[in-house]
Amino acid sequence: MAEPDAAAAAESRADATGAPLLAEAPSDDFAAAAPQKNVASPALQGPGVDPSQMASDVASQVDPQRHFIRTAQAQFQVVDVYRTALAIEDEVAAQGGFVVGNEITSQVQRVLSRPLGQGKRLELTEYTLQGELTVRVPSERTQAFLRAVAAQMAFLDRRSFSARDAQFDLLRQQLARQRAQDEQQELGEAVQAGGKLGDKTDAIQSRGAARASRDEALIAQKEFEDRVAFSTITLSLHQDAHVRRTERVDVDAVFRDNGPGFFNRLRDALAIGWRGGLEVVIALAALWPLWLCVLALLLGWRRWRRKPAVG
């Protein structure tokens, strides 16, 4: 009885171990037969610009050992140029900056017109608006400002950022200022030391020139520090073409309707023709030598025709 039980147990274990293998085979066949999923196509970009498109390390990098002069340019399309310009100015104030320039121009693309009657004319004008803004914002707020401006964009045409390392230029300005101060101090000591009047006069004039050089060096340094502290951003914006519908006075129709009547025009035409005929007669009379020559030629030709032939 023990041997049949052992054989039965072995068969059951073999069935148990073989079942998973049989179960795996259909799964492999099913995986091979199943169609592969299509790769997701890129999504279409809707209106608006993602703030990340206006982000760059150029506008945000910080190095304690360096001084960057940051500039940025962007050209983009907007829904309304005037409203966007006002919104950008508000954002500049919120970031602690100021507006340097704001220029908006309209360009006429084409003009179509047709008469409406009663002395009126319909005029359709296609035009586009373009704006140019130049703003200054604190250098450390450049990135935040550009991200905020992205919310006003309908489509970004181009953008460019630059950060020029100006540490050596700043050092050059500082050294120039120090030289001017040292020169002025030395000249002051020379004046106090005494000497001839001519030498003092030259020293005073040289000291005045040194003061001017010191002031110019100080102004140049302050201007340079300002360019480092505030980035300069130029924004060019434009919008889709618009059509302006206006009704204007049809001047040609007004003159035509208020012009002289038929008989008056006929009388004027006859008078003009009569005067023109008189002018023609006068012009022909002025050519009387030519008519005499023509008459002489005609008489000679007639005499030659009447002459009898010889023999």
C-alpha cells in the first residue's frame, strides 16, 4: 500500500510542477500576438508661452567673484499691443525696475474703398501694431521678470540672453578713479609747498584738470555699477492684422454732382473748340514762308507738265 501511495504522490508533484510551465507558454504566445501600442505623438502647442521658454542660467547665474552685465531681447506676438505694454510696465514696477522707452507704431498694409452713394465712400484699412519697450530691472530679478512676461505672450518668435563678465572693467574704473584722486592730492601738496607764481598757476590749472578727470572717473564707475545692478531688457511685440472700417466723403462724387449742367458744359466745350480753331489758324499763318515755297513748287510743276515734248 505504501508503494502505490508514493507513486501517486510523485505524479501529483509532477503535475504541480508542470502546470506553471504549461501556463507560461500561452502567455508568451499571447504577448507575441498582442499588437504593440503606438508611440504617443507630440501634443500640439496651444496659445500662450510656457514660462520655462523664457528661463536661462544666463539670466540667473550668480558668482561672488564676478560682476555680470545682463541684457536680454525677446520678440513675440500678443493679443493686444496696448494692453500688453501696460501690463509689462506694471510688472516692471512690481519687480523694482523702471521703463526706459515705450514706442508703439501702426503700419498700414493695404487700403480698399468703394462708393456707398449719397456722397459717401466706404474705406477698409488693414493695419498692424508693433511695440518696442526697453526696461531696466534689478539684475537678480531678471529671471522672475521674464517668466512673468511669458504670461502676456501668444507666440514667442525669438529670444536671446547675454551676461558679460565685467569684473575687469569694474577694476579698471576703480583704478582710474584712484589715480585721479592721487593726482589731485599731489597737486594740492605742490600748491601748498609754495614757489613761483607761474608754477602755482600751472599747478592750480593742473589740479582743476585732475578734479575733472576724477569726476569723470567717478561718473563712469557709477554708470558701470548701474549697468551691473540693473539688467537691460528689450521687448518687441506685435499682433495680428486688424481692419479699420470708416466712411469718408466721396470728393469726386460731390464735385460730379455739384458740377455744371449739360448745356453749360456744351457751351464751354464750343468756346474751347472755337478758341482752339483760332489758335490753329494763327499757327498756320505763322508758316507763310512755307506756304509760298509750296505754291512756287506747284506752279513750276504745272508749267513743266504743260511743256510740249521735243521731236
